[in-house]
Amino acid sequence: MKLPIAFVFSCLTALAWAQQPETKNLKAISMAKVSDKIAVTENLANATIYEVNIRQYSKEGTINAFSNQIPRLAAMGIQLLWIMPVQPIGEKNRKGTLGSYYSIRDYLAISPEMGTMEDFIIMVKTAHANGMKVILDWVANHTAFDHAWTVEHPDFYVRDAKGQIKPPVDDWTDVADLNYDNREMRSLMTESMKFWLKATNIDGFRCDVAEMVPLDFWQDTRRELERIKPVFMLAEGEKEDLHKGAFDMTYSFSQHHLMNDIAKGKKNALDMDVYLKGQSVYPSEAYRMYFTSSHDENSWNGTAFERLGEGAKTFAVLTFGLNGMPMIYSGQEAANNKRLKFFEADPIDWGNFPLADFYTRLVKLKSQEAALRHGREAGEFVKLASGKDEFVYAFVRKKGQSKVLFILNLSGKAQKIKLQSPELSGEAIELFSGEDLKFKANYSIQLKPWQYLVYRFKNL
């Protein structure tokens, strides 16, 4: 007997809610600062997003071990947590010992290696209590080859010429490509996402390879999710159409690659102007995500220090100055310079968090200065000529009584520059050194290689 889809999911959701622990059992809630009842409609225009790799976050590799770190991240000023997939990982065609997080065997469960559904619910409650929102990584394009659907619903998958279920990309041999021409599969996928909203009270999703899934599926699903609660949706993709009724934020892959090229000397600071002009194709409310590292970049292309060299911190500062949401990947505040293994346990060496102060200053600057908001609330961007524009990127962001000056040497050579603009006039304090400076319309300085300066204007 085949039960109706809606009935099955209503039962599963009820069961998950029944398993929620009482607040008195939540040790982590002792750190609570605010109510768990928050909505994504609260403004994220000044937020920084933090990507959480549960497996590599601790030697335990568990949800509970990460939950203990949430107050630390809250103290840094992080407002949005992106949790990489936590569901059971496929065993058939598995890569490595532990497999890929993105090869999911069961959408509605937690990997036993990471913990339990109760642990996940506690984590979400702890994040909410510390003023953060939580989005879960969602893999809608493909499943593991031993997902139950491969047997129960083989028509849910794309087949090769021999009639065999195939991977979406030849090299992705551990995952099976879903067929979005199948309406029942679409419905089950949407119901699976709704399950997590109802059962765990997360605030939205980061959607893996979003451009490989039809846009109308995301649009339909967004409408369904919004019937439950307001959600925040991040697409791993860059096409502007993703913002049409589906996603709030998209990746800025092109800017990320541009930073890599500038660091290698293949391009220069003038190319940043070209990039920014191209952003006009996005709607004003669109959030763009800027980052110097991520799980993919770290594991496959190298750490931020490998790719960006001595400019790693300079480019990180740039991501906080542009009109978009900056992202920090697990371990960047510890100056992680290790490519984390993708299919094995490979815990981050946290040391004494050498870059925690650096990122905390940037995150709090972003959250406190109206000029640095993004989307519709973005402050004005004013580019400043330096006489060395090929190497130095200088600009002001301003809005109302808020104004911030960025001076970034995007080269490995010392640069003597002269800035001339009425935007410079006023008193300011440098973010990292605490130096007070009274600017006039003309300002000259000798910049060291890869030097970065950020001035907050006061008494405007």
C-alpha cells in the first residue's frame, strides 16, 4: 500500500517535533541572550555569514562539539550560520573513508557520526539564543546511489544510454542525478525541505549547485517554505535570474576568481572597477556573497594563503567593504593554512585563534556602520583616484552619518599614492591600529606591500 506523500511527511514532522528536548535539558541554552523566536525578516543587511564544517570543526566531528563554539562566534559578531550537510552519507560508490557531505542517503535524518536530530535542534536553539540565524546546506540536484529512491522510485533519476542511473557530472561518481521532469520527485524534495523548517526551526537553506536545478522548482519551493515561516535562501550560483522569486543571495564567484588573479599578477586593481560595473544586472535587493575561502576552495584549490599569498588579509578586508555579505569559512579565524581533506576526518588546528581579532573588527565594523550595509540599504560607493590605480584600490562607503574609507594596496610592491577628494575631509580612526587622523581633501601616503587601512569617520 502506497501512502500519500503529504500524510507521510506530516507523520515524520510530528515525530521530529515530539523528539525535541525540553529547554531545561539544554545546557547550551545557559548562554542564551535572546528568545529563540526570531524571524529571517529581521534585517540581514549588515550581517556576516559563517560556513560551518561540522566534520572538521573538532576532533569529535559532532554537532554538539560545534554547538559549544557558538558563543565564541556570537562574540565575534557573526549573525548567520551556514551548516554544511549533516544527513547520512551514501556508502555505495563512496569516495574515501567518510564520503562526501553532498552524497546524501536520507534527506530526513542526521548522520550518526555527527549526532542526532535532538543535537541538531539544540544547536539551532543555541544559535537563536545567541542572536544568530541558521541555514542548512541543501543538496537538491542529486542523491547518493543508495538513497531509497533509487530502488523505490528509479524514475526519479536521469539515465544513461544503457538505462542506468547516472551521475550529473562524470567525475561525481558517488552521486545520482535527479530528474526534475518528474513532478512527484519535485514534490517530495519540497516536502523534505519543509520537514526541516517544521522539525528544527532553521531559518532557510544554502542550495548546492543551484543553477543545475530548474529555476521554477526553486521559485515554487520558496513559496511553499514561506507558508511556514520567512526564510533566507542562498544559491550556490551567480546568475541574476536566481533572484527572481527564489533566492536572497548568490555567490560572487567572478569576484573571488578576480582576487585570485590579482594576487597572481594576472590582473590588477583596475579590473575590480570592471567587475563592479557588471553588478548593475542584479536587482537592488539582491545580496551578493564575497569570500576568500570556502569548503570547495580550501579543499580543491588551496587555502586563502596559498591562493592569495601575503595579500590574503588585504583581500579579506576588501570583501567587507563591497556591497555584499562577507563570508568566513571554518578555521579562517585560526589562520588555517591546511587544505582540509574532503572525504576524511581532518580537524582544524585552532591554536590560539590568531586572526580572531582581525575578523572580529571587520565583522563588527560591518554590523555597526550603516554605510556598509548591502542590498537596498547599501551605502554609496565612491571610488578614489590614487595616481596608482593599477595597484591601489581606494574607496569610500557612506550613508547618512556613517562613512568608511578603505585604502588597499593590491600589490606586492610599496606604492606612494596621493588621494584628492572632498570625501576625505574629516576626523577618522583607523580600524586596526586605533590611530586618529584628521583628513583634508588631499592625503599622501607610502603604502607597504599589501598594506590595508580602514578609517571610520566620526563627528559627521
